[in-house]
Amino acid sequence: MWRHIASNALTFFIVALFLLGGVVVWGSKQYSAPGPLAEAICLRVESGSNMRRVAEKLEAQGAVSSPAIFRMGVDYAELSDDLKAGSFRIAEGASMADIAQAITQGGQNTCGTEIIYRVGVNSQQVQVRELDPASNRFVDLARFDPSEAAPAAYDKAREDSDTTYNIVMAEGVTSWQVTNALNNLDVLEGSIDEVPAEGTLAPDSYEFQPGDSPASLIERMVNAQAAFLAEAWAGRAEGLPLQSPEEALILASIVEKETGVAEERRQVASVFVNRLNQGMKLQTDPTVIYGITKGEGVLGRGLRQSELRRETPWNTYVIPALPPTPIANPGRESILAALDPDSTEFIFFVADGTGGHAFATNLDDHNRNVARWREIEAERAASDGG
């Protein structure tokens, strides 16, 4: 009997350790993952405050999803005793780890006027904003296209020695777009002669100083993408038809370009994984477009039938596999989706009119979904024409 009790106790202990290990891994991922902030905030840390109060304030301002995980992460990183008093800029999407660094380093990331250079898929924009003491949030002073004449608010901010500078790279931009934007920034010194390999730049927000070189920013982007890809590849799901981290990056870039709906990424990834497993062509339009533009700008029109039939290394209507390179720089969530897709039997999808997609496991259902999408397109065209 005692042996039976001891055996059960040992089993319970092993299970408990397993569950605890899973919780620790999950908590670590949450601590390092991008946070919920849609726009930057200013966090005020009063003299004599502690991490518990700071965590509660961060939750109230929508910067962290779990104060408990934030405190545990800070304790694990041995930063609890390094809390600094002051006002700290917390960037949009900042992870709990990023926030912990900001409020314990001191002398950096302070609030005030900031200039943000945004590199988007379809456009670029310069934003000038400053902290509003009343709301404790940033308010816009100016927004303009960098090809236009800069407004007075921009010139004034450039003259202020306390102004902070950030470049925000959107998910799905190409390496050419990023290189072109950096080479045209008047606050950077030097230029980039060679466009980095597609997919190797991590979409994110990067703070810099006037006089920094574009090459130094590119290096940070490359290092960030390589580090995250290595971590994601190590935790990939089993049985994927991907032979290397580079192939995962290619698939992630396709997922990035195919959907702007976060909840769909793993479903979209599952379609392409299922197609690869079944030896089907991927037949995805963004790869055809990349074969035409090589990532140098936006096509700006629909694809022609002749282009869908034209053989290029990236035309997945012709080639029976992944294209040879990524077609954009995918963000973290698309990389994770490619390496841990949903388990589905979907092999087709088409736009559904809501911004998302209708998925199907067979051609008949897919054709019905396509017909419905054509109806929606026709209704919209008639409405626009009216």
C-alpha cells in the first residue's frame, strides 16, 4: 500500500513539475511578447514608488495585460530594486521586458516632444507629437508626407535638444522600402548602398539619435529578426513541411501579405502548410506581385491574367513550391503563425467582404465562396458608380 501511495505521490509531483514548467514558459513568452499599447504613453513613476504600484498603473493605462506577470518578470530579471523615479515614454506595442528596461535604466526614454518616421507598405509619414500633461498622453503637432515641405512644428522639434526620434517599420514592408526611407532621412548621416536580404528586417519601433547612420539601424533590425526567428524556429510545431528557418521566413512573409486580420494568421498559414504537404501549388497573388515589382514600391493595380501565367521564380501559380526568398519583412505574429499554424483541413480561402476570408476544404465550397465575393465586388462597384 505504501509503495502505491509513494508511486501516486511521485506521479503527482512529476505532473505538478510539468505543469509548473509549462506555466513558466508561458509566462516568459508573455513577458517578452509585444504589449497591447496601440499608441505610446507617458508613465510617471513617483519618488518612493514600488513595482507593485507601477504594475497597477501600467495595467490602468493599458500597457500590460497582467501586472502579476510583469512583477514576476521584473523579479526574475533582478530589476526590482532598480526602479527610477521620473516620466518615461512607453512605446506602442512595448513588451513587459521593454517597459522594465525603460523604468530601470533612467536618463533614457523620457517623455516630451518626439518625431516619428513611419515606413508603411503603401506610404510614408512623419509625425510630430508631444506629451499633454492633462491627459498624460501624446498629442499630434503635425503629420506630413516626407516628400512634402516640412511644417514649422517639425523644424521647431528638430531644434529642441530634448526631442526623441523613432522610426516605425510596419509589418509587410519590403527591404527596399526601408532602405529607401532611411537613405532619405535628413537626420541620419551616411547611406546604405546595398538593400538587405528580403525578410531579414524586424518590423518594430527603433529609437535613434540625429547623426546615427542608416547602416546602424539596419544592423539592429537584422539582429532583432534573426534572434526572434531562431527562438521561434526552436519552438516550432512538429511535422511542418519547412526545412529551415529561411523557409519559415518565406512562408511567414506570404502570411503577412495575405491577411491583415490578426486572428486569421494561423488559419491562413494552415492553408499553405496543407498545400505544401499535398504537393499543391500555393497560388497566392502577393508572390506574383513580388515577381513583378521585386519589392520596389507598390504595383498599384490588379494582376493581369498574363502575369498570373508568366513564369518567374516567385510566381506560385507556376512553381510547385515556396518562392526562393521572402516577399516582405514579416512581423513576429506571422512568423509564429507559420511555425505553429492551426490544425485544419483548409486548402482554399477568398475574401469575404468583411476584411477577412472565407475558408474551404474543397473546390465546390470554395467556388461558392468566390461567387459570393464576386457578388460583393459587383455590389460595391454599383454603389460607387451611383
